[in-house]
Amino acid sequence: NAGVTQTPKFRVLKTGQSMTLLCAQDMNHEYMYWYRQDPGMGLRLIHYSVGEGTTAKGEVPDGYNVSRLKKQNFLLGLESAAPSQTSVYFCASRPLDNPGTEAFFGQGTRLTVV
Amino acid sequence: QKEVEQDPGPLSVPEGAIVSLNCTYSNSAFQYFMWYRQYSRKGPELLMYTYSSGNKEDGRFTAQVDKSSKYISLFIRDSQPSDSATYLCAMSGPSGSARQLTFGSGTQLTVLP
């Protein structure tokens, strides 16, 4: 059981380049989330999805786009990378609303924009 | 002002000490309170979960929630070097709100052998 898998684990981009981060979960979870983690800032929600074909903005959505064409996959895109997007990105998933359910996180993607 | 405030530390204690980690929050709609543990270069993992006010104990860990004061705590008894990690508090609203988690900034804990 792989849980939540993020691809790639590391990436260095030049300013203005684009890239897509892939999150895949094999737990049949409805909810999926993208967070970024910066020193002293904790985890901040970028975008989230409550089901296949649906997405919504989180706290810090600017500069990012997402898509959830399949239930098990949640893609995060950077169209024109900026140094301010240097961060560690975490994907998470959780099942349908049910008290006590936890969010399962991937191992993270370390992105550096130079 | 952030919705969830957490002292970032770092906090360094000797092995066997009692550790107290705390968060305050401003959103009275939060009903679910969690503590996640994050080891270096890993994703967060759920450590403790509490619904509404009260205490919950799991081995050496105790989570407390005081909704009247908007204050939550995590206590670690007989701390071990393996407890060295960043501890993140997290909170979410009522059912039906997509249960988005709002995180504190995390407290970095080091337990010295």
C-alpha cells in the first residue's frame, strides 16, 4: 500500500519555467490537498479538491493551477515559476467527511526556483 | 493575525523531561483539533486527534483542548530522543466544510540523550 506518492521529490527550475507536480493516492480518498511549507509559516493550503473534476482555491493560490481529472490523481502546475515559489510542497488526501479521519501526506517535493 | 498561532521554538529538553507544546486560535468554528509530527525531510503524520473540548491520552502523549480559551496543548511525558521532530497543531471546522486543515507554524523539538 503506497499511500500518497509525490513526483518528483526534488526539482530545480529557472525563473519563468513551468512544471507540474503529480500526486497519486491509492486509498480511494475523495478529498485531496496541495500545501506549501516554508520556514516559520507552517503548512499553507494552495488548492484542494473534494472530488474528481472539482477544484477550489485555498489560502495561497496565486501562481498555481490544479486539475483532478482522475480521482486518484491531483496535479499542481506552475505556469511561470518565480523565486517566491521556492518551497517544499506536500500533497495530502483524506476520505469523505467522517469525524476522526486523518489526512495522509506524501513525502514532499522540494522545489528551488533560481 | 494568523488563525492559528504556535511558538516555533526551537525547544531543547533532556531525555525524560515533560514537554508542553501549545497553540492558540481565533476561529471559534474550529471543532476538530489535531497534532501532527513531522520528522526531518518527511511528510507530517497524525499523532493525536481530539473533537471539541477535553483531554485525550495515548501512551506518553496527552492532548488537551480548551475551547473557551481557544487554547490547545500537547504534553509528552518521559520524552525520548526519538520524539525529536517538528510538532504541528492543526484544526478544522464542522462536517461539510471540506474539512480543510489550518496548521500552526510548528514547534521544533529536540530531546537530548
